[in-house]
Amino acid sequence: MATVELTAENFAQTIEGNDTLFIDFWAAWCGPCRMFAPVFDAASDKYEDVTFAKLDTEDQQQIAAALEIQSIPTLMAFRGGVLVYREAGAMNASSFDQLVEAVKALDIEDVRKQAEEAQARHDAEHGHAEPEASEAPASETSAEPEASEK
């Protein structure tokens, strides 16, 4: 599968419209980005059930700034529209394959539930909203699944 080129016009739709998504934030002048590109492209051919996208940080500076991309390459993974991995730096093919498999193995409903619980805790801590009385107390677990670890 070819990679999707992300722009301001398709960024949100790409995240929301794919069960498993990897985004490579890169720039043409970046040596490590050029080294990682073949690994990313090979994975996009290997994992046909996963969407792979690239965002050129030079062409899409507003998105890169909004996401606080400070080092490239930066890799993000989304499962069910929820960010589950974010890390700067290139990976070799073996490590990237392991990451793809770990993210694919995450249960989408569990990821969404953890994200909702984390948002409810955040809102309660910052006075944005009161949790519903019918909700169970939020667990102390992190909203970020273990796939985020290298």
C-alpha cells in the first residue's frame, strides 16, 4: 500500500478514519529521515491492514508546530483514533515491525476507554467538567498502552 501524504486538508480525517495508523513526520533535508524512509515504505507494503502516512514538516509547518514536533523523524501511531505511540528518532526494520505488531494487537475499545478515562481525569483536575455520578472511578493506569515503549 502506498503511503498517504498528509496535509491540513486530510490530517484529521486520516486519523479518525483508520483503525491503525502510523505517521512519519519528516523533511527532505533530514538525514535520519532519509534513512528511515525505506523502512517505513517497506512496512507500508508488508502491512496491508495498516495505514501509513507521511507529513512533510517543511510543507505542513502549522501541523508540525501544533503537535510540537521538535525533532525529526518523529513517529506517531494511532489506534482507533487515539494516539498510542509518539517517539522521535529512526528505527531499524526489526524494531519497527515489532512496534507495528504491538500497536495492531491493542484492543481498540480498551484504548478508547482508557483515553476517555484519562480525559475525564484531566477535566476533573482542571475543573472543565464534573464526572457523571454513574461513572466508575477512573483507574490509576496510564492512558498510553505499553506499545509506546521501545
